[in-house]
Amino acid sequence: MARDKRNIHFYLNGKRVSLLVDPLKRLLDVLRENFGLTGVKEGCGEGECGACSVLLDGKVVNSCIVPVGYVYGREVITIEGYKTTERYRAIEEAFARSGAVQCGFCTPGFVMATESLLRENPHPGEEAIREGISGNLCRCTGYVSIVNGIRMVAEQSSRLWEEKEEGEIVPVVSKASNRAEVLEDIPFGNTHYESHNYFFPETLREALEIRSRMGAIPVAGGTDLMVKYKKPAGLVPRAGDPVIFLNGVEELRGIKRVDGFIEIGATTELSEILKSEILPPFMREVIRGIAAPGVRNTATIGGNICNASPAGDTLPALYSLDAQVVLASVGARRALPIESFIAGPGKTVISDDELLVSIRFRNVDFDRYMYKKVGTRKANALSKVSFLGLIKFSSGVLKDGNSRGESFAGKEIEDIRIAFGAVGPVVVRSRELERRLLSLKDFAMIGEVITGYEALINPIDDQRSTAEYRREVAINLLKKFLGEMYYL
């Protein structure tokens, strides 16, 4: 019997559901309007407050910035389904005892974030707890009581999260055996809604053919697109026509070593990158500073690159690593430096028939690094300024026999890289100034290099900050880095 491929199928609170709906409609609106699940709240509508949090394949996500097409064939759990579980009851009791609930509007989101956190780490410390709920805002409690409640759950009921049921996506609710079975039972296909075409390819070859024929707009996590094209509640965001959903193409996911490179698939979620042990530590620190868990669980590195925002959080690190982007079209593939790929704010050189397949860079072992993201708050904030400095020492002494500071113990600086974000139309990095730093004989001469960077830093005034503030902060970070590298 032929299946109706026009419908969006997924598992909702343990039951397989199907509905005819525009794939770009927000998951939040589908849950509230189509299924009457009003425990999912709309606060900010931009993925910042966490009131709309649900579990997607066991991980917390912000349903206000997730297109329902993204959950095709996957497992969604809302507070209504979760409250039937023993885990929920343990959280409910701890929250009540710690006074973590006041008006209650944000509470379902905090509960879902707690479940996601404890699934990953049944014994979190305070820092891990605060990071786990960093995407959830509360105007009543001051957070201390919520942190205490989660700590109480972890201390008294951690066994509930330590006991895993083999083969289930979300043990507490799920009726599906595993992801593979869901996708086998529900094949991806193409669908048409009025004048809007949507495609759900399974393979890279199929995706490239669709892109070649129609120039379809790629959507992976969709977090930025859903905010950029946001409309009033209930109305569908319009990113363009046609649209191709890439999250079902496994060839675009994963992190691996290939021919001396570390290669990250374009649709790999930031949360997966954060867990990777093969990436350099500073790269993981950069990822940890992006948004919050509910966003990192859907946002992809390819999206962060293709947005080409001067404030893109991964870009200073990728520029510093001499990263290459790998682009593919039907029958062709090319790699080019990331600084050649990004042509300006929101602009790239990708062709209408190409897709970003991966980002790759050689794994260079740096001895020290300094990373700083300056924003209005620690989580879920756009960069006012970002800075990354990397340094590698050789094992020999300086050629002239003089040390550059007692702490270097006679070591020579072999490699130094410096990049700034959000202080120009593209990331600021100068290989010429880096070479001058390597050739300096005396720290007193470093002022000339700082002057060179001052000429390159050209920020703007906007709603987040002033150009003067950005310039001053950027130069102060540079001075701090260079001072520590020479005298730390």
C-alpha cells in the first residue's frame, strides 16, 4: 500500500502521529494548535527563554525555532507526555521542596532542560547545572532555588537516569525501538503545499540533484532562518521557495580524521561537536559559548558558517585554523579557504547548484590559547567582540640567544595566530602581522604590531554596542594576550 508522503510523520509522547502541515511551520505552533499541548509556552519566540522547550530524541530543543519538517520521523516529548514518568515525579517533588516554582510559566521548560541534563550527566555539579539550564529564563526565583532543586534530584534520584533501557530513543516514554526503524517505516519524500515545494532527501546525491535542478534553499537546523523569517504566532515563516531539508542526509554528519585533516560534516549539530574528543580544546570552548543547550542541539556548524555573520561564533576559530570549506555539486567537488568562501556580511561564494558538505582543518597542537567572547550575558548572547589567540612554542632556544620573558624558559615562538570577530565586515586576521610578531627581537617593539591591528579593526555602531567600545575592547584583549604570551 502506497504511503502518503505529503504528511509529516513523527512520534509524539510515545504515539506515532501524522498530519498534513507546512514543513516550515514552527513545531511550537503544531504542538499547541494541532495537538492541544499547551504546556509548551511561547515567551520570546526566538529561542532565548526556553519556555517552549521539548525533548527531541531525548535532547532539549526550543520548539519556537524548530520547523516541524526537522522532526520528520523523530521522537518528540512534551511536558504532557513526560509528566506520566517516574523521573518527572522526582523532579516535581524536588522543585516543590526547594521552592523552585513561583508563577509556573517557565517551569515546564526547566523540567525538560533538567531531564536533558540528567540524561547526559546524572551527577552534575553546580557549574554543569547552570550550563544545562542556561537557555531557560525565570523572572521570579533568581535561579538559586531551581539549581538547588536540580542538585536535590541528582543527589537523591540519580538512579532513575543511570538505568538505561536498551534500544530505546527516550526510555521514559518512547514506544519506538530505534531511529533506524522509524526512518525505515517512514521514508523521506517530496511534498507540495500550494506554491511552496519542500524536499526531504535521504542521500547526498539526491540532495545535490534537487539543488542542481531547482536551486532549493538548504535548511539543516534552521535556527537562524526561523528567527530571521519569524512571523506572528501561527503564521508560517517563509525562507524562500523551494526548500530542501538536509537533516536526513547522514553523509553530511559526523566528525572524523581524513588524510591529515579533522573534518566536520556541515549538518553536525553544535552539541555533537562539543562532545568530540578529537577537536582542540579551544574549539570546544568556542562551541560551549554559543547560545545554550536547546539551540546547540539543533544548530549546525554549516549554518553558522553559511550565515556569514561577522559575529559568527565559530568563525574566528576556523579562520585561525586555516580551515577549508568543502563544496559539492553534481559531479564536482571543490575546497577553498574559509576567508575566500565568506565574501562579506551575509555573503558567500557558494553557487546555486552547490551544497556545503564539510569544514576541515589540520590538527595543530598549540601550547597556549586565549579565547574571549564579549556579550551582554554568558549564554544566548550575540558577540559584541570575540577574540582568539593561539601560540605554539618550539623546543629550541631563540636564534639570537635571548629569551622573550623568563617564563618561556628559552623557548622560541614557532607559530602565533590571532583573530577577531564582530569588529569588521568579516573576521579580522592578518598573517603579515603574525609573521612580524614571530620576528620581533624585543617586546618593546610590539607597539608597532598593535598599531597595525588598530588599522584593521573597523567596527560599527549597532543595537548591541558602539564602534568605540568594540575597538577599545578588541585592542585591550590583544594587549592582554600578547602580554601574557611574553611574560606569563
